[in-house]
Amino acid sequence: MTSAPAIDLRTSTEIDAVRGDLLDVYAEVRAPLLHLPNYAVTAFGERLDRHGSEPGFEAVLAYDGDHPVGYAYGNQIEAGDRYWQRTSPAPREEFTGHPAVALKEIGVRPGWRGTGVARRIHDALLADRDEPYVTLMVNEAAGGGKVHALYRTWGYQDIGHSQPSPASPRLTVMIRPTR
């Protein structure tokens, strides 16, 4: 890992305040996949708008000066949420019996990868959350498996699989304590 750049982390609970920057960073982060329906910027924008209107929405963006270089966002999910309903095998009551944070997206522009920015964004997103667990979904093929392996080093464990939409690849559902 190279040294961490001087970045500013900014938190928002209002989707309209950060939507443009989220779309901008997403388009660069996912550039090689944008031709696939599930990864198109319009599909991401639709998911983003839905997630931004859900309870407990929060986004953390990293800026190098005024330039957004990374982001993470999530929201709260409850027992019975479709997130859990699509997970197979069904997660244990330990994870679903109370609200959890669903980390919906995290991304860092290529020039800032390997600098610790992703971890700083991730940790800032979770810093003030009350939920006991955080969950995410990852495509095991992302980065040739490196992304999945990275999440394991952050304390996440595999608990199942999900395919959130017909256009989505099969994803691995991971979880860890929030703290």
C-alpha cells in the first residue's frame, strides 16, 4: 500500500446533496462494466435513488481538494427486508433479528486505490452506526477475487449468496460486527 493521500471525508444523509458526485465516481470506478445492464450508470442511479430514500441512508465521500475520489453508502435493513429474503441459505436470526447496516456500494477511483482510502471511507461510514452488524454483497470475480479477499481482511465472513436482480451476477453475502 502506498501512503495515504491527504483527503477530506464528508458525510451526508441527504441523497440530493451527493448524488452527482456519487454518479461521477461510480462511472469511473465501474467503467469496464458499464456496458452490462446491471452496471449501467442509469441502473446505478435508479438503485441509488431507491437506497437514498430508505431508512438510515448515509453516504461518505472522500475528496482530494474539490475532486471526489471515493465513496461508500448504505442504509438500515430490518428483519424481513428483501435483502435478507434473497439471501440463501437464510441468514441466522443472530444477524436478522435486529436492524443491520447494509453497505450497498463502495468504490475508489483507480488513482487512489491501494492508499487506504477505501478502508477510511468504510470505517467512517460505520463509526456512528448503532446497528450491531454490517453486511455487504460482493461479486467474487471482482478484481480477480481481490475485493472478496480484502473484505475478509476487514473482518467480513461469507454467510450466503444472493442475486438481487435478473441482470445482477450471483453475489456473495458477507457480514461482520459493526465495531
